[in-house]
Amino acid sequence: MQTDNRFLDDLAKVASGALGSVSGVKHEVEIRIQQQLERLLARMNLVPREEFDAMKAVAQAAREAQIKLEARVAALEARLAAGDAATAERIAAAAQDSAPEQP
């Protein structure tokens, strides 16, 4: 009985030692994978999130300004077209007033 108990104790020590070394290997593998990913991302020339968010805000502001300017140009074109029609009517009226009457 004593032999079986000692054998089980030794087996338990070996198992716990194996688990300890497996967790150490796991930690080492995680570190290596993290290093490889960092190298890969550095080579990919990616943009940091803060820089992306800043450029997104700039682009959004530029788009809003563009929309305002498009509306302003459309309003000015409408005013110009209305002014051209009024000017054409005045020219036609002036031409009729200054035209000699024919019998």
C-alpha cells in the first residue's frame, strides 16, 4: 500500500511539474506571437486610431463646407438667371419704346 501511495505522489509531482512547464511555454509562445504581430503591423505602415479620427473630422468638416458652398452657388445662379430674365425684359421694353411707329 505504501508503494502505491508513493508512486501516486511521484506521479502527481511529475504532472504538476509538467503543467508548470506547459504554462511557461504558453507564456513564451504568447510573447513570441505578440512580437511577430507587432513587427508585421509595423511593416504594414498602418495609421494610428487617433490620427484616423482626426483626419475623419477634417474630412467631415470639409464635406459640410462643400455642401454649404454648393447651396450658395445654386442660389447665386438662380439669382443670376432671374436677373438675366429681368434684364432681357427691360431691353425688350426699351426697344419697343424707342422703335419708330410704322403706319
